[in-house]
Amino acid sequence: MAKVISQYLEYDLELLGLTGVEDRLQKDVKSSIEVLRNAGVKIWMLTGDKVETARCVSVSAKLIARGQYVHTITKLNRPEIALQQIEYLKTNRDACLLIDGESLGTYLQYFKDEFFQIVVHLPAVIACRCSPQQKADVALLIREATHKRVCCIGDGGNDVSMIQCADVGVGIVGKEGKQASLAADFSITQFCHLTKLLLWHGRNSYKRSAKLAQFVMHRGLIISACQALFSICSKFEPIALYQGWLMVGYATCYTMAPVFSLVLDCDVNESLVSLYPELYKELTEGKSLSYKTFLVWCLVSLFQGLVIEGLSQTFTGLGEEMFTGLVAISYTALILNELAMVAIEINKWNKTMLIVEVLTLACYIGSVPFLGDYFDLSYVGSVNFVWQTVVLLSVSLLPIWSAKAINRKLRPPNYAKVQQA
């Protein structure tokens, strides 16, 4: 071939001009797409390139696996044969779809629901020659068909409408300008940074938000259970169990910092999240924050509130002269119970969490002498107060801790299995 080219095809050839264009991928694009797909994320590619270019880029980016069948639909403008073109994909869910903008417009106009009911189950979809409005429409229709969250990534001005229509928009700062990054929720400089954004920061954000929401609910419900039991036992006398600075302290300096320190907690290291992207897939099941977890935390709050208030009344009695003693032991047990619950739920301790726990405990102990208007200080300084508080906390915390330990032993979460490996 080289001999034929040099001796016959290019013989006495006068070269007037030569142009070459290479559309290079950023670094680690292939590995990033593979990691995201292992994490359970389905990836669509919406581009304005030609069909041949879109196919080559998809293959080089490993969006299309080697030997995988690619069902191509191009220049389709007749609605009567539109459904016939995607009939093959109903029974072959492992195939990829390559469709151009003209054909996509036909489906969006005539068979929008039928088209997306089929293609959302495919491993990959490549849409080429797409207009900016078509990209935005596809993002909206994917969310409508799957009822899932849609994340759109783009680097140019023609991706702005798509990014703004997504649940989460990510803009890449590149040679095409900053329009996409300015319109997005998150801005990155390389596509490979998306794996850290989703698998590490996204996973931690979800799990921390879920745990914080549950603890805020627990903190409010447990004190309500104490007040409810007190009201029932006092024959619904219009008396608040905790008044004045006790309520202010419970809502702020005594419990707020330890509870909010949970946003610093993480169950696995960043290296393990990158090594096992499947850990991200379990988030799609919604086990961290669901009706089940809500019910469990409600039962835990009611149990602990009833135990604390019930045993406090057993130890001190319910007479008017015993009221300050009742408030002292139940309130102290309430604060210490909340600090202990935070400690039980922490997966990985750090200095900030430890300092916050110790300082909060010290703050409460140091403020007790100034709460003489609410507490019976002579009772607080007695030996009976100490052992009764220990009994209260033991009955309140041991069943919760035991159930958590047994459940972790019998049904360990995926992150615990990874750590053991």
C-alpha cells in the first residue's frame, strides 16, 4: 500500500494545503465512565457532532463496549415506521442506541412516552446532531419516565439549557468558555473530577443529611415524650416540665454542637469509595432515609423518653416538693442520653467530634450550679443522684446499643464488608 501511494497516487503531487483536526478526550475519561457505570449511574451522551464522530467518541470513551451491538436510527421523519425501528430494543436490552436529532425529534413529537419507556432501560444512548432545546427536553423526559434524579454535565454554551433543566447541573470549565459552569450548580475543570463529586462528596452528603435529619427529629421527639408522660401522670396539670433556660439550653449549647458534628462523619475512606463504586449504588435504594428509618427513630425516641421520665418519677416521686428533683434527674439523663446517642451513631471519630462531645459535657456540668432555680442542687450533689442517673442511662441506652450491634453482626452493611476485606 505504501509503495502504491508513493509511486502512483502521490507521484508528482503538489501539496497546496493540509488540515487536520483531532477531538481529544480529557484525561481519565474512560476510567471515570467505567467507575460511574459500576456505581449504577446510567449515562447518555447528547452531542451536536455527526453520527460517525459520535460513534467514534463513544467507542474511545468506552461508553460502547467492545463487540456491543449499536442500533442506529438516522434520518427518520416518517412516524408510521418510527415504532418499528425501536421494536428490536424491547427484547435486546443490552444493545446501545445511536440516534440523530432528526429522528429524535420525530419520536419526541409523535411517540414520546413509548420511546422513553424503552430506551431508559438501555445501557447507553447516544444522541447526535441535537439542538440545545432537544438536550433540555431529553433531560426532562428522562426524569419524568424514570422518576429519578438527573445530572447533566456540559462544557459549552449550547449545554446551558440542559444543565438548568437537570436536578443537578455540572459545568466543565474548558476551551469553550465558562457559560456552562456559570449556569451550573457545580463547576469542575476536568470530567474525571465528577467521580469524586458524586461517589465521595455526593455519598457523604446524602448519608450525613439523613443522619442529621433523624437526630434533629429524635432530639425534639424525646423531650416531647417526657413532657407527655409527665402531663399524663400529673392529671394534665398545665405545668411545663422544663422551663426557661432549660429549654433554651437543650436546644442550643447542650445538644446542638454534638448533633451537628455528625456532618463530619464518614463510614469509609475516599480510597475505598473509588475502589468500590458499588457502594454508591446502595444509595438508590433509599435505605438511609425512608419510612422504615423514620418509624424506627420515632420508636427509639418514644422508648427513651418514656424510660427517662418514668424512672425519674419512680426515683423521686411526683409531689410538688419533689418537682425540682424530678426535673434535675430527668433533664440530666436527657442531656447525657443525647450525647451518648451521638457517640453510638458515629462511624469514624475525629478530633472535632471528640472535642465537641467533651466541651458540651463540660459546659453542662459547669452550668449546673447556676441552675438552682430549676434543680434541687442538694439532691444533685448526692450519691443517690449519681447511681440513679447511671441506671436511667443504662436502661435507656443498652437496648438501643445491643440492637444496633446485633443487627450489624447479623446483617453487616456493605461498607462494613469492604472495610473487613
